[in-house]
Amino acid sequence: FVLIRDKQRVGEFQTLAEAFDRLGQNDVIEIHGNGPFSVGNLSSRSTNSLTLKSAPGYRARITPNDPSFNPWAHVFDFVVAESLRFEGIEFVSDVPCNWFGGDGKVWSFQNCWIISPHDASVGCMRFAGTKLRLEDCLVIVRTTGEVFSVYGRESHVELINSVVFRRP
């Protein structure tokens, strides 16, 4: 996991959690590898923008299988983020989970898979921002709740060339 800030390499980390611990303003985390990469619950509370993407030549797979993972919390929890961008990542879970939660102006997913086939999952995303955008994405969720829980008077979801499948 390579952390880049202002187009300069800040550091290389063995885990995504270590990279999250060093987040600042306007960061990019490039994932150099296909994985799967096990994570616990990760949160960011102080970034203006964050891009999490597979490095060229890779398609990273992230799974919430770390022993520290709490299935009742979001895998990724973002608060006070201006913009979040995810590129070329497979988020795949075989345990109950709610992948993303938080707020911000714009969340953008491009060429991502979000797959949670476990029947005890409570949803996929809880978003309290302005725009949630998925382009060239595949979302397959088995849930008793909403796939996308979007809050706020100005909030909207854009699906561009994407497929969303919800199975109760």
C-alpha cells in the first residue's frame, strides 16, 4: 500500500490500516497487488479528499476478514470528507457487513465490484452527502435492508453503466 500526498510518495505500508493511520489532506492510496487483502474496520475523519485505487496492472480485492473486524460497524467509515474516489477494487465479503458509511460531498466508485452474499448483511452503503456515483460497477448484495441508504435533502445517486442486484 503506497500513500501519495501532493503527487509525492509519503510511504509504503504492509497493511491498509497502517496507510489509513497516516492519512492527511488530499491523499491517494495505491494498492500494489491483487490480494485478497484482509481488513478490519477502517475510518478517516480528517481528509479533504481520498482516492483508494488499484495500481496499474493490479485489481485489488479487499475482504473484511481481519480478526479485529466488527460486523456491526462499517468496514470503511468516512466523516468530514470532501470527496472519496475508489477505482478498480473488488470489495468482497463472505461475512455479514455494511461496507461504507459516512458523509462528504461526492463519493465516486469506478470499475469496482461490491459483493456481499451473506444473508445477515444489513446493507451496502450509508451515505449522508451530496452525490453517490457508481460508474462501470457491479453491486451484488444479499440484505434485509437498503442497498444504498442515502440521507440529506440534496442527496442523489448516479448509476452509470452499472448493475445493482439486491437479493433479500
